[in-house]
Amino acid sequence: MSINIRDSVWDQNGIVEQIVSETKLPKMIKVRQKLYNEILEDIPGEIRKQIELAKIAGTIKPGMTVAVTVGSRGIANLPQIIKETVTVLRSLGAKPFIFPAMGSHGGAIAKGQRDMLEGFGVREEFIGAAIKASMDVVQIASLRDGRPVYLDKLASEADGIVIINRVKAHTAFRGEFESGMLKMLAIGTAKQKGAEACHAQGFRNMAENVKAYGMSVLENAPILFGLAIIENAFDQTNRIIALTKDEIPVQEPSLLKEAKEKMAQIFFDRIDIMVVDEIGKNHSGDGMDPNITGSYCTKFASGPPNVEQYVVLGLSDESHGNCLGLGMSHYTTKKVIDQSDFDAAYANALTARVGRTVHIPMVLNTEQLAIQTAAYIGEANGAEEPRIVRIKNSSHVDEIWISEHMLEEAKNNPNIEILGEAKPFDFNADGELNRE
């Protein structure tokens, strides 16, 4: 990251503040959205039940080494899920180890990927198994057109591989298989080299390539079984399903449909300004999940809400500086820029072949000025009474703030509960929002 950008003085003559600081913001009202909230109460018990099914347990032979995938997404209860999987595998006589299955994430280096796992709480002393991180791959097959298919070298040397991943809608394309088991096989287990190969034709062909690469790995690697995770609208564990190697490509499409039906949403289609308190890789591979925020980075995926302008106010600690997704916003703060590790974000964006996600938006000195700037620009485009929605992050949209001009619409929606009276944005003396 350029020292010049970090050390630069933004709005050094105060002109920006002079222009926008008198812009009035509407009062905001806190509301609760009624979203799908069923959770899996006994996660360890369900994992044991699923793996001990005859069709799954029968794939384990005493003494075999088993490589267990862990990705880079912020999956709920991930340490517990990995720990219990390792425990059950050991009870069946296997010798499990963990390997990062996250393509180019973590700065595309082994230490960065290991650090990401430990940041999620997946630590050797807790899960009871070694973490073996490497960026080395081997070619295990070729597609029909000759393109090479890669697999993590350490995983390829194991007697078997167990795939663990959440099934959900992808943020940049639509297809029979989106984020899930096949995508982890196609991209995650192939490290940076394989991820780059799968992304080489861009998201225009991603649906076809995820299936082609994923099926090739499934057919040519020692895959034992998969644990598919479905989460509710609060990003909490809803279901865990064990799938045999043969069941993965057959059942994943229906699990994807189920996941989409249960995912969170914002019950307002037209929004002038969306204020996002925090983006991050733990919330979405895109920083903020466009399936919820509408901030799609490609034309190969779309959906509500229809948002005119985005304001991003923070970057999660769990992202380790990877600010992928910041480029989808229009305004941010110097604080966010100072937190950003563009080296990590650029490696991620280049591998995905989507540069827009790491563009730098207009940078303001304070959160207040960032929001006022969005309102100032919006006024010139007809939003004199702006429809503003403020969310904590795309993982938590059960309680959100809406501007007073949206109150009647909220009252007429049975999925929305009004939680309080309208009140002004609460900024402190430094122009930062007071978080609840």
C-alpha cells in the first residue's frame, strides 16, 4: 500500500467540508425485519449423526490420512464444525489434517491462508489436528479442451479428502452450481493457480467452468464425502447434510435453491443511499453480499434492492485488510483507506478478473461527511427527500435503520416491525457515528 496515500491529508484546504457540511440529513427510524431464523440446535450431534451414516462412514478405512477443507468464508460455528468432523473421523480410525481451500485468498501465500483460518478460530490446539498450508499444486487431470485441472499437493497425497462448505447464492454469477461444494473443488482446493485458471474466462463463463472443473476434481481426486452447510437469514447454521461423492452433483442444485429461499433480504426495493457500517471477507467474498445489498460487481448476476449510492464506513478486523468490495461503494472514509491492504485485495481481484471491486471511492475525513456527501450528490439527482437505509453489515440485516420518508411503506409491510421514533443521525464531536 502506498505510503503516500496513507500519509496524505485529505481535504487539506477544507473545501470539501465547506461544500457539503451544511447538507441536511433526514431523521432515521430503527426497524426489525422478520427473516427466516430456524437454527440447528445440536451441531456436534448432527455432524456425528451425518458422518456415521453407513454410506458416509463406509468411506473411511482405519489408518487412512484424510485432508479436510476449510475455506475463507465466515461460516457460522466453523471451528465447532471442523473440530467435530475431525473428532468423528478419528473415532472411525482416520488420521485427519486440515488444509486451507480458499484459492487466492489470504494474499495468495501459505502463511496468509493459515492466518485466515486461525482468525476464524480454526486453530490446531482447538480442532485437534494439524493445519497444513501450502500453495503448491499438482495437475490431476485436463478438461476436454486441454485446460489443466489442479489440486493442492498436500491434499493430493492424502488417502482421502472431505469437502466442507456452505451452499449459498454466488455474488457474481448465476448457475446450477454457485457457491458450494463444486465451487470449492473447482477453485478453493486448487489454490491460486487453479483459481486463476477457473476465472480465466471471467464470470461470463463461470457457471460452466465451476461445473467442469468441479466435476473433474470430483472424478479424479480421492473425494470421500462432503458436508454441505445451509444457513438461515441470520447467517447461523440451519442444516448440515452429508453427501456421498456421487450425491454431491445431484443434490447440490436443490440445496442451493433451499439456501436462496432462506437467505436474508432487505424489504425495500428502491433505495437512494445505503450506508454500510462495515464490509469484510467474513461477511461476503465481495465484502458486502450483493444478494442482500444489490451491489453486484458483474452483469452476470442481478437482483434487488435497487440502490443509487453506497457509503462504506468500516472494514472488519477479520478481513486482515482485504478491502475487496470497497470499489462497489461511492464514498468511504480515510479510516477505511488506512485499514486497507491493497496488496491482498488486488491479488484477490486479479484472480477473480474483476477489477472494479478494488477501485477507490471518494474518500472523506469523517463518517458524517461521507454520508452528507452522498446526500449532497443525491439532491442534484432528484433525491431531495432521500430514501436512506443503514445496515450494520450484510450478515446482519434483521435490524436496520430507514429514513423517515420510508415509514409509511414500512408500516404497510407485515414483515417489518417499527422499533422506535425517528431521530437524527447520532454523530460524535469527531464526526463518527455512535454505534449501538
